[in-house]
Amino acid sequence: MTLLKCTTKRILFAMTIFVLAGGTLAAKGKLTLTGQVFDSDGDKVKKAELTLRKGGDVVEEDKTKGNGKFKFKKLAEGDYVLEIAHEDLGYAEKAFTLSDDYDLGEIALSTEKPSTPVATETSAAEAASVANDLPTAVSVSVPQTIQAMGSSNKDFIINELNFEIKKLNAEIKHLTQDLDDLKALSKMWVNPLTIYSKEIILKNGSTVFGKIIYQDDKSLKVETLVGYLIVDRAQVVRIVDNVITEDTQEYVPEQIRESYTPPPMPKLAQPRYTSSNNSARLASAKLSANCVLVGNIAEKKDSQGNIIFDGEIKNIGGRRADFVKVDFVFRKNWSGETRTLTTFVKGSYNTFDTGIVSDASLLPGANGKFDLYVPQDFGTFIGYSYVIDWEEYQ
């Protein structure tokens, strides 16, 4: 009997140990949890205290290694909470569900420890009443801050501002270019000569205003308001470059603009004489000669290919003009090469005290014609200007 009781006790003890051991083994699993801990500056944290909880019970405790890494082995499936604490660097908490080997990745510590809610005992009726009175919860996604993402807030803001500044600069340059193009177009339609300054005179009497894009010994390519024109160089008589000068208006403040009176126009300078006689220089305006061009200078070509310029000069002054001449300055090319030819006016005869006789004198109110022959071997020219010159001896 005693032996039976002793054997029964041993069997019960063995069964108890087996049940306890079986429960313990059942609580263990084969899953692994890993991760790495960093502080707020991004440095690795060693010897941080780790507490792994499941359902409020502590499953395992450990500390991080020198590189901030940790590893929990033989864990069962379920919901866990990992608490990480360091005396100087802060605190962190991660909740997760473990169903397979899991890596929490990089965990950043925070110096602000989250507050733990205090549980209070309430009856079921009170809880139901409070739940009914509360409004329906709305799910709001909270964006991650720069600090939570582990980046530097200052550097991020500076990069964003630099990008916006570059974007604004590009937009300003684009708008400025568009504004300049609009100004150029408006200026061109108001006065086309501001852009198309070349005046091309043809043999048939036509005149083309444009901009020479290309030219050779046979043709010209001219850009005009209506498009591009190809002009035969043999049909071109002359090319004149029109120089446009813009009038500059005097600025008047808005406060006095209505009562402002512009100053009187300055008096024109007295004409300069080429006479060597000082008395002629001191003569009054009524007793001085003044020769001007009557009408325009005609241009024609004879059968031998010579160019003839002819016109008429009139002395509108109060004194005789002697040795009246017209100096033509021809522009040979675009490089600035010039050549001067001179012709005298066919006026009245006059005998001077020295015995010299001249037919290039114009009495006050008299007219005189002139002719200038430009030989064929003179070559081509792109334009010309003229100056009327004379002398005064009596």
C-alpha cells in the first residue's frame, strides 16, 4: 500500500513536470527579431535597455551591442511591444505583430518619453454612456516631420529655398526675353526703318526698304516686312544706309507739368565763310552769300556707261558768291572707303583784281547749274553725300 502511494505520487509529479515543461516549450517559438538603435543625432547607441513585452508580460530583456544592434531569438507569433530606454539619450517604443522573422530597422530615440495612460475603473453602464456621447472618431493621417524621418531640418529648408530661387530666376529671364521681343516688334511696326535701314534703289524706279541678309556679285537676299526678296545686283542703282535718330524728350516732373513752358529754341549759328577776307567774315547776315540746292540732284547714265549728276544752285544771300562748287563724297564699299569728286557751278563771269577770270560766280538771287561726270572706270559705289562750298571776295 505504501509502495502504491509512493508510485502514484511519483507519477503525478512526473505528469506535473511534463505539463509545465510542455507549456513552457509551447510558449517558445522559432522566430527572430532584430533591429538597430540610434540617438537623435544619428549615432549608434550601445547598452540601451531593451524590454520585450507580450500582452503586458515581459518576454525577454536585453541590451544593445556596441554597434547599436540587438537580436531576440525563439519568439512565438503574436503582438509585441518593444521598449527601448537609455539613461542619457532617451526613450523609444515600437508595437508590432510577429508572424515571421522580422527586422525593425533603425529606431531613433527621443528625449521626450510618452505619457502612460492611467486606467480608471468604470462600470459597464457608464462606459456605454460615455461611448454614446462621444463623437465619431475621424481617422487623420499625420505627416511625418523632418526630425522623425531622421533628416536635418535646416539643410532640407535651405535646399528647398535654393531650388525655388533658381526656378524664379529662370521665370524672370524668360519673361524679360518675351518683353524685349514685344518691344522690338512694336518698334518695328511704328517705324520699320529702325530695323530695315537699307534703302535699295532699282533701275526701274522702285525702292526696297529691308535688311541685307546675304549678297554676292550676282544677287542680294533682302529681308523685308513682307518676307525675303532676291534682287539681281545688275538692277541695283544704289544702296543707301538710313541712320535713324530717336528724339529725346526733356523730362518734366508731374507736379509742374501743366504749368511748364519749354525754353526758347537756341539761335542758329552764323554761316561760316571760306573767304580769306576778314571784312567778309565781319559782314552782317544781309551782306553775306548763301548758296542752296534748288530741287533734287538728278542722276542718269549715258550710252558709254558714264553716270551724270546734275542740279541747280541758287544764291539766296545778299552778297556775291565766288568759285561756287559742289563736292561729292562717294562711298565705295561697306568698309568705309570713300572718294571725292568736285564740280563748279556754271554762273556769271567775273574778273578779279589779280586778273583771274571765273564763270563760277553767283550774284545775289542768281541761279547756276552744275554737271558732274562719273566715268565708267570709277567703279561702283553704294552711296554719296554732297557739300556746297563758295568763297567771298567783294
